Amino acid sequence: MNNRRSFITGIKSTTLSAKEIKFIKQYKPWGIILFSRNIKSLKQAKKLTDQIKNIFKDKNYPILIDQEGGRVNRLKNIFNAEPLTGEFFGNLYSNDKKKFYNYYKIFIKKTSFLLKSIGANINTLPVLDLRLKNTSSIIGDRSFSNDPKIVSKIGDICIKNFHSNKIGTVIKHIPGHGLAKVDSHKFTPTINKNLKYLIKNDFSTFKKKSSFFAMTAHIVYTNIDKVNTATHSKKIIQLIRNNIKFENIIMSDDISMKSLKNPINVSTIKAFNAGCDLVLHCNGNFKEMSDVAINSPLISNFIIKKTSQFYKIIS
């Protein structure tokens, strides 16, 4: 494991190209993330992930996927999860807890079964952002609630159930995306609320979470750091460590998103300098992948230790 680099990469299609195989062998990303473009069927996807794991001779090699349910449904060719949004489960929790626990347990068990069927072992959820009025719809029904206590509680249930089904989780988008008025895939959101308000509300949902991974928000919180998004802000990463007290692996959101105004290589370096442990790159663009890889250090002893702990959960 020691010779892997501190980045996660996407790939272009349903099979690895010769160029991608060479890239993976040369740069040894810590993990690989799958999207709908990579998944045609269970059999094909399992063949793809087996090939990746065989390159590393590691049956637990990290394979990530965004399988939230609702709009974010990378298994849409296999499983229609569109009605099963965060909002759906949040409303169920508020209205009928017994039904919620039954439905949510089944949902996570089914999702975990499908993920294991394709060889994935990390699901990038729960979304712990608040669902707030007059904000960007990019979160919207992906959020469980506008109530921080409900979001936090369902988050704990989500993490615990996925772990019991041998799937890792990624809490996102730390320290909180809910107040953003624009989509960080396209623009740079700025949040002007004071620190006291944020700690009590948006940031509180991420506290005391047992997830092995957290994904940053590409958002500027002007009362903490006027210039840098959370991904590029030493102040925010220190807040995540010291106030939110997240002790495990912090990864960036997709480093190619338009919220970040620097070239990919600069954005990658800035993320590591701020304190991110891993940089995520999703789109499979080979030039960008190479820029990320070249500028990613070998994984630290901290990542090695935390990855070993994660392996124990999924083995």
C-alpha cells in the first residue's frame, strides 16, 4: 500500500484502456471512483473492478461510487432509486420512525448488495448538508431535512448500517453546503453567515461521525477565510479537525469543478497544502488525471493507518 499516491481518479468507460492501465500502474492512485458511464451491467462492472484490484493485488482496493438514491443514482442502468431521496427518508423519519427504520435498513442492505456485486466498497454518502429555502437546488432533496438534529441522527444511522454491510461511507460536503446559493459544479458559492451561527447549524451535522471519510465543500465561508474555498483553506481544514473533530481521511470534492478557479495542477497542490489527505478527480480526462497524479504525494502514514482500519470494516 505504501507506494500509492494520495489521489482518487475516475476512468473513461466500461473497460480500462491500455493508456489507463499504464497510468494506474505508474501512478498508483489510492482509489478509483465509478460513474454511470462505467456501469453497463453487474457482470461488466464486476469484471472492471476485478481488473483494477488485480493490478494492485488487493481485494480491498478502494472503489468508490456516488449511489445516494434520488437524482444521484450511478446504478440507474440496474436499479431505479429515483423516488428514494434524502428528503423522502427524512420525512419518513419525522412522520413514522418505525417505518423509517424498516425502509432505510432495507434500502441500505439492497444498495450494499448491489455495490458489492460490482466490486465497490465505498459509497459517498450520507449528505449531511441542510435543506434550506432560497438556496441552490444542487442539494435540495438530497438532504434529509432543514433540522440539524434530524440530519445528524440519520447520518449516524446511515454510517452504522453501511458499515454493518461492509461498505465505507463519505460524509459530505464538509463543513456544510446547505446555504450555498449557486452550484459549486459551475460557480463559486460564498456563505456570509458568522461562525457562531455556522457552528450551531450547518457545521453541527458533521460532528461525532464515525465515517472513515469526509468530502470537502468547494465553498468560501467569508467570515472564516475570505479568499479560499474549504478545499483550499487551512483555516477551514483546521476547523474541521479542531471544532467538528473529524479525525479520519479528508478528501476534496471533484478537483475539476468550476468553483475552483485555478488550473488543475495548482488546485491539486493547494488542496494538499490546506490539509486535504486525498484529492478526488472524476471526469476521466487523461491530461487532467495526469496533472493530478504528478502533483499528488505518496500516501502518508496517517492514510495508511486509516485505510487499514477501513479494510477491517469491509473485510
